[in-house]
Amino acid sequence: MAAISLMMSRVIVDELRSLEARQREAEAAADADSSASRLPRRRCSLAVERHAHLIQLYLMVELGYELPDLDELLLWASRNPNPHRDRLREQVERGEFGFDRH
């Protein structure tokens, strides 16, 4: 009988801890929601697209990577400002971007 009581107590304690963890997560999510900017989805997407290079640099710094050499990067970009254009043209010609018009 004592073993069953001990097991039930353990189950109850585990369940209470689980509920408490979920409550903390919900409170953290609510705090994050209340402090988050409220840009519409399209504007947020546009902002990320326009500033993706800065986001990438911040991530590199945060993860401990060395930043790229700006002079070398600019020189590379000036030699071939649109390196994906040929590949994109080939993909379009092969029909990889066919759209279903139904």
C-alpha cells in the first residue's frame, strides 16, 4: 500500500511540475508577444528580406564566426553582381517554376 501511495505521489509531483513548466512557458510567450513589434506579416517579411545581410552578420558574430573581409566581398560583388542569374535562367527554361493555373 505504501508503494502505491509513493508512486501516486510521484505521479502527482511530476504532473504538477509539468503544469508549472507549461505555465512558465505560457507566461514567457505572453511577455514576448506583448513586447514584440506588431508589423503585419507582409511588412515583417519585407523588413527581413531587406535587412537579411545585417541579420546574417549579427548571427555570425553571435555564433563566433569571423566577419568577412568587406573589401574582398565588395570586389567579388562588383565582378559578378548577380551570380545566380544564369542558374535561374536555366531553371526557368527547364520549366522548374511551372505554375498550376487552375
